[in-house]
Amino acid sequence: MSELILKNVCKMYDKKQYAVRDFSLKIEDGEFVIFVGPSGCGKSTTLRMIAGLEEITSGELWIDKQLCNYVEPKDRDLSMVFQNYALYPQMTVYDNMAFALQIRKVPKKEIDKKVQEAASVLGIRHLLKQRPGALSGGQKQRVAIGSAIMREPKAFLMDEPLSNLDAKLRAQMRVELSELHKRLSATMIYVTHDQTEAMTLGTKIVVMKDGFIQQADTPKAVYEHPANLFVAGFIGSPSMNFFEGSIRKTDKGADFVLESGTALEIPEDRAFALLNEYRNKKVILGVRPEHFLSEITAKDPKADYTKRVLNGVITTREMLGAESMFYLEEASAGEFAARLPVETKGRTRDEMTLFVDMDRVHFFDAETEHNIFYRGGQQ
Amino acid sequence: MKQFVEKMKGKSAYAYLIPCFLVFAVFLFYPFVKTIYLSLYKTDKLGQAKLFVGLENYTDLLTSESFYNSLFVTLLFVVIVVVGSMLIGLIGAVLCSKAFPGIRVFSTSYALPMAIASSGAAMIFKIILNPTIGILNKLTGLDINWIADPKYALICVAVLTAWLNSGINFLYFSAGLGNIDESIYERASVDGATGIQKFFRLTLPGLSPIMFYTLVVNIIQAFQSFGQIKILTSGGPGESTNVIVYSIYRDAFFNYKFGSAAAQSVVLFLIIMALTLVMFKVEKKGVKY
Ligand SMILES: Nc1ncnc2c1ncn2[C@@H]1O[C@H](COP(=O)(O)OP(=O)(O)OP(=O)(O)O)[C@@H](O)[C@H]1O
Ligand SMILES: [Mg+2]
């Protein structure tokens, strides 16, 4: 197991546009790093550069203190699950899984043991004699995972390895991968579009957009302290609500004022900082759906709770199980979503008053879209 | 009436086969039946059947040393040609499967033999192989009379034929390689496979369906080579390049033994058919699609 360092790695296809730009990241031994980002932001490209399948246009890749820009893929000792599976069509599932060991001349008995073991973990034992052509997408994907976990390489690279599985199987595989990571204390780099996978598996999340890293931090930090508007909107599902408005001075401190005139009281600790720099300037308020409350539980004696409410008309209501999603329409801010306990009353077209947990909201600079209170983060 | 129409509906499919069947009948079935017919007769110089002899033409063949020599020469010739042409085609296709500057020039030259007439190539080879002015002897510093020496004559025509047939093989294999998904090579290299391992574990199995097809076509084609043998060696020296097809030609049009020639044609047909059947049997086991 090992440590990977990427220094200002760039990738340009066909001398036109950067697919990945200035990618700098240190991946410690045993870390489980998750790459997330919208489609086409360069996640697969980064993974392929680490694997050596794509030439690095500029920058440096260090694996275990060795500069690896020009090391052949076969000598990097990594293993990879490809986004399109890349199974060998002429071989059986068994041989597909055994391939990496077979070419290393591992004894047959040992191979057999490992293949059987992995196959039963993945639930594909009955498919071992089939050829990939006869498998469903999810089965192929499990074969691809199986092939990748045969060895103990320096790092596992997985490009959306669970994307084609059903919800139950996905949850099961998530647990297996997490266990594998613990058992081998393996370094893993993992691409996913699934929020749950990203939050539960990763020890570090790397959020990318247009080839740039937006933020790289622990799941908790990325969720609680997003670096900018994009990360805030991308992480968390359903995503954060944004309200445009401005900062206004009051006797006690400061208010955030929506265009409709509705004012929200800003807690003291942040009021002064905001007043200093953003007085009467445009800012964007970010509130996660779960930070709306139908009634107050915690009491802050200094807070004026009547000035921490938002009114809206219910447009849609969705049952999620233990909770309900409410979609509301506010006069100026437009539609926003709130996640409330399932027993909350309210029907479509009813007026509803919600408390905003102002201690957990985010303020973004309307121009740069940076989180005003973001103070760097660990890299 | 209605019943009749119903009946004809099912049968009408056969009507569409008639044009094709007519062409086949005139150019394939008739000559084929006629050949079998002739092989049972002694003929006059114009090839008319004169005297029914039953299987005598065949028994004559089976006791003739010259015929066994023909068989042996043919076999050797076919093996060299098929192995040679498939190897050249395969190596060319693998070399040209990656893009590099000037690839067009190389692909064209590998595919070129396809466009050369066999007799034309034979004429050029005749000059190349000429013991006194030929470039082969000049370059290698050897002093061998390639075509006139029974030891080398067969190899020379076989190599020429292999090269001639390699063009189409190059095309087949290139198409086959194009069908192999590039990403499995990527996975193999991450898995740690060397170039040679990739070739034997991925490329060859990936080519196996087209390889089988090419093999069958090549064997049949090799059995039927004629032009280049006629021009380069005329079956000689001695009988060293007297393959069956050439022997048929010689018996029919020089010795006017049409009966014997017809019998040899039938034997050749049987051999090719048997081989093809065997290969299709083997295919069921060996070829993975
Ligand atoms: N071979 C290529 N040639 C040219 N451009 C490419 C190539 N591969 C990828 N790109 C471009 O690079 C960018 C990043 O692609 P990449 O495959 O890394 O996206 P991704 O983040 O993995 O997306 P997804 O989530 O859809 O898999 C895209 O804009 C894509 O168009
Ligand atoms: Mg991708």
C-alpha cells in the first residue's frame, strides 16, 4: 500500500481544451478518496492518468516517492475497475477474474481459492463458467470488481464500480468494499455519482468541476463547510436552497434581507464579519432542506425567533419514509425545499411558516461564489 | 382454387431461387456432373467420351507413382502457402493496428499483393530468382539456380503464392483487429500483462473467428493455385512442382487424357470437401465468438 501525490497535473486532449487542470492532491497510504463531480468534469481522465493509460500533459505523478509520469501501466502495480467494465470477451468469468494472477504465474490452487472466495462475496459463483457476453450489466460490473480485487496492488482505482447495481446489491457491495478497504488498509481512489457512497465510503472527497478541484476534504467538512456555491449545491441530496439578498445593519447586529423584504436575523458571531465586508452588498444565502424546522427545539436566549422564519405556499409534498419533502414557493426567492418530520401537517396550496436554523446556514459572495466563512481546509 | 393459392404461397419462395439456381446449374452443376461422367470414360483428343471404363481411371491413378508425388507436392505446397500467407497477413495487420506516421504507405503495401495478377508476379519473380542477373543471388551472394533446382523450386513458388495470398489476409486480419475492443488492452496493461501476453491471451482469441474463416479460404485457394506455377516452373524441374491442379491441366491439354484429368479433379474435390468438413467440425470446439 502506498502514497500518491499529484502535483499540478494537467491533461489536454487534442491541444484544444483542458480536461483536467492544475490537479494537486496528496493521497496518504490507506486513504479512501472519492472523486465526485458532474459528468465530463475529468474524473475518469484523472483516474486514467494515474493508471498510466493517458499521458500526463504537464505536472507530476508520484507513487511511493517515485516519479511515475513515464512508468508503463503494467509496472505501476495498480488495479482498476473500468467505467465500461472492459471484460475480456473470449474468456470465461473465471478466467477474467484470474487473469491478473495467471499472468503472474501464481499457483493454480491459490488462484482458484481466491476466485471462489471473491465470487461468493460478489454473488457470482454460478456465473463462473459463462462468458461476459451472456451477462447483464450488473453482473458484468461485479465481475469487473472481482477481477480488480484479486491482487493487493499499491492502489485500487474504481470508476463508478456500483453504478449498474440495484439498490439492495449496491448497499451490500458498499459494505463489502468498505470492509475490503479496512482489511487490506488499501489506498483507494473511487469515482461515483452516488451521494451515499461518497459520504459513507470516503475518508476524503474531491469535488471537481470543469477539470478543476473545487474542494478536497473529509465528507463531514465538505458537507458542513463547502468551499463555494458549486460544492454546496453539488454535495447533499436534495441539494441546498439558495436565496439571493443583501446584508442590512440592525440595532442588534445584522439581517439578511430577501428581495421581498423578508428579513432573517443573522447570529451574532457572523453578523459583524458580514457587516464589515458585505454591508448592503449582494450575498447568497444557502440553507440545506434539513435545516428548516417546523417548530423550535433549541432555544438561544439572544435570538429573536420571530425574525428567523420564512413563509411559503406548499406546491408539492413527497413522502420519503421517515421524513417528508416539502416544496414551497416564496414570494421573491422562488421555490425551495424543506425536509421535515413525516407527521408535519400541511397540504398542497397551504401557507406554511418554517424556522430557519440560522446557525447552520451558509453565506456566499454573489460575485466570486466563494463561501464567505470558508477558511481553507486541509489538503 | 383457394387451396391452390395457399399452397403456392409457401412454395413461391422457391421461385426466387430460380435465377441463382440457373447460373449455378450452367456454370457449376453441369461441369461438375460432366467431370464425374468423363472420369468414367476414355476420351478422344477433343475430350469426347469414347469408351466406358468404369473405375479404371481411378485405379490407374492410385497405382501411379506420379499421382502420389503430385499429392505429396500439393500437400507440402499448401502447408507452406497457408502458414506463410497467414503469418505475413497477421504480422502486417498487427504492425499496422496502431496509428503511426506513414501508416497508409505501410497498409497499402501490405494489401498490395491482392491487386497483383499472379502471372504478373510470377514474371517478376522469374527475374528476381534468375541465377545470373537476379537480385536475390546478387544480394545474398549465393549462387543458386532457384527455379531449376528441384530442392528449391517448390519453396520458391510456394513463397510467391504465400505472398500473393497474404494481401487479402492482411485485410481480413486488420478488420478482425479493428473489432477487438481497445479497452481490454488497457485493462490488461493495468493488470500487468506484457505485450506478448496480450497478443496470445487477447489478440489471438479475439481473431479466432476470422482466423478460422481465413484458414478455410486460404486452404482452398492454395489447392487451386495455378497461374504462377505454370509461368514460373511449369510443374518442373522433373515433377517437383507438379501439384494436382497443374497435373490435371497437363493431362488434359497436353496428354489429351481427359478421363484421367477428370478423375484427378474428382479426387481433388473430395480432398477439399473432406478438409472443409473436418475444419467445420473442429471450429465448433475451438473457435470462440
Ligand atoms: N479521448 C478523448 N479525446 C478527447 N476528449 C476527451 C477524451 N476523453 C475525455 N475527453 C473529454 O475530457 C473531459 C473529461 O472526461 P472524463 O471522461 O474524464 O469525464 P468524467 O468526469 O469521467 O465524466 P462521467 O461522469 O460522465 O464519466 C470531457 O469533456 C470529455 O469530453
Ligand atoms: Mg467517467
